Amino acid sequence: MTVRFLSGGESHGRGLVLIIEGFPAGLSLSEKTIVHELSRRRRGYGRGPRMKLEKDRLVAFSGLRSGRTTGSPLSFVIENTEWEKWQDILDPWKSTNQDGESVCVTRPRPGHADLAGAFKYGHRDIRNVLERASARSTAGWTVAGTVARILLEKLGVSIRSAVTSIGGIRLSSPLSEQDWARASSSDLGCFREEDKIEITKKIKESAEEGDTLGGTFVLSAVGLPPGIGSYSEWDRRLDGRLSGAIMSIPAIKGVEIGKGFQLADMPGSEVHDEIMPFGKGWKHTSNNAGGIEGGMTNGEEVLVSVAMKPIPTLKKPLSSLDIETGEAVQAAFERSDTCAVPAACIVGEAMMAWVLISAITEQFGGDTVTEVSQRWKDYIAGTKGFING
């Protein structure tokens, strides 16, 4: 069984459309849970005024009955509550505003998809690029990832995240379950109050200067047995799939599995996680590999570190050119965020959940949740003597 999702829609359009195909029947979904994850995607000090305006109004269209998946394609719409304000500009059947004038954006923003997208598709109006390239599309990804996450939790797999830096300020990494829980519930994705105070000040200063900030965060998955993924083909390796999915999130520029780049400077004797007998099974003495070896889970916690660049829409725009006239200008500006790292964290959780459930359903098959769950239990039972501790 192969699961996939497709999405459509623009940032200021009528809404976002999501279709999930191949998901097993019989999974109980909670509208409250999905809406909660959408609200987490909007979190964080430093988000712009659009977070108060662009509400996520979720509508389920198909594939659900009495809150349970039917096996048919799942489809959702996230309606844009601001559509009326933008209809004159983005109406699919019109090309002018109320005054009969064509409204074009011709000043690309450095660091955005604007310029390359305009050349790729031959657009005179960059709005045709920026509306779809916007991170707003990740609201649909978050819904897909939440559906995946609900099934993962039924299998005993948990996903979590924490912000580890913003604007060059390094934050404490979670060490305990309590730390992870606090980071999850925090509006800024960190678990220490002193960290919140410091980065809030940094974000405020950046906003006053008309600038933006990036940062880093870590994703974690626990409860996975060894052997999820495959070493046999390049496109089935789990670390490759995770890296590609997370890198696809707008503004993400770096992904590491485990200690990542640090390992390049260490001798092999210090890098590789030794295996020791432990009770009736075994354990690794460390987790430098981040829970993945040879493209497969190894039974340890899967850890993925992610780097996000600053948002390219600045209140004090950078230098650019007008693609219509060729003249030197300042880049276009529309309402923007100062920092969206805590929100990107949530999208990262969603994409991690989606990749993991994709790999699991491919490996175990099953048209119903009962079938998937039973095959998962059988696999776990068959590896009991080998699972860590």
C-alpha cells in the first residue's frame, strides 16, 4: 500500500485543498486534534498580523464517516477567511481589479521563489509565483501529517520537537520527557523560561529594525523498532526520505540526522554507536547516528536537526530589480513574520510523521487499520529479542 497527498491553493486564494490517497480504513480522526495542530502551526512570538487574519477554517469533504476513515481518498479544505478582500485580485476568472486595472507584482524578493519562478513559468506577474510558493501551503501539509500522526500514535510511535536556536542564540536541548512536553506546549518551542525571555527580546529588537530571524530546531521520533526503511534502493532509505521531506518546507536550508556534520571531524572509534548486551536484548551505548543506520531505524530515538533561514520578506526591503522595466528598485513587501521558527517546528513534525507512516504502510501493507496494527504487532513480537533494552 502506498499513501500520498496532494495539495492545491494559494496563500490569499479561496482556500487550500488537500487530498490524501491510500490511507487505511477504520482510523478514528478527531477534528479537535487536527484543528489543534493547525493552531500550533500559527504559534510563536514574532508572527505577523496575518496570523490574526488568516484563520484556518477546516472542512472535511470526503473519506470520513462518523469520524472514521473509509478507505476512500480523504479530502479537506482549509477555507481562507480573507478571500473576499483578495477576490478582485485572485479570482480565477478575472484579470483586473474593481477599477479595471491589471494588478501586477514585478519586484522579486531576494531569497524567495519570485525571480526563478517568474522565469520558469514565463509570468509577468510575480504574484502567480509568490501565492503558491508561500509557506501558507504548509497548513495543508500539517493536516496530512496530523492524520499520519494519529495512526503512528495508535502504533505506539510519538513525535515531538523543540526549538534549539533563534537568531544565533543557542537554547538548551530537551533531556527529559518533561522537557519535551514543556517545549511542545510552549509558544516559542522551548522549555526554559529564561530562554523564552532572551529570544523574545531578540525577536522584538529584530522587528523594530525591520529585519527577520532564522534558527534551528530538533525533531524526535520514539517507539520505532529496528528495520523501518530499507538499504536496498536509494529512494527507500529512511534518512534520505526524511531529509527530502523536511528540506521541502519553505526556508529550510539544512537537515542533519543525529550529530550530522559533527561526525565528519571525529574518528570512527568515537562516531559509531557500540552495541552491548542488555537484559534479554541489546542496547547502543550512544546515539550519534540519530536512530538511523544504513537507511533504516536501528531501534534508538530518531533525531533530526533542522536549520531555517530568515524569512525573505523584510519591512526594510533589500535591493532588487523590476522585471518589467529592468530598473533597480527595492523588493516588494507584503505583511510578513519576523520569526517563524517555532511554527516551522510544527510543520517539521507533520512531515516527519508523514514520511514515517508512508514507510510503515509500504512495509506492512493492509487496507484497514486493524490489518496494519496486527502486522505491526507481529513484527514487534518477532524482534523482541533484539529491541533495545
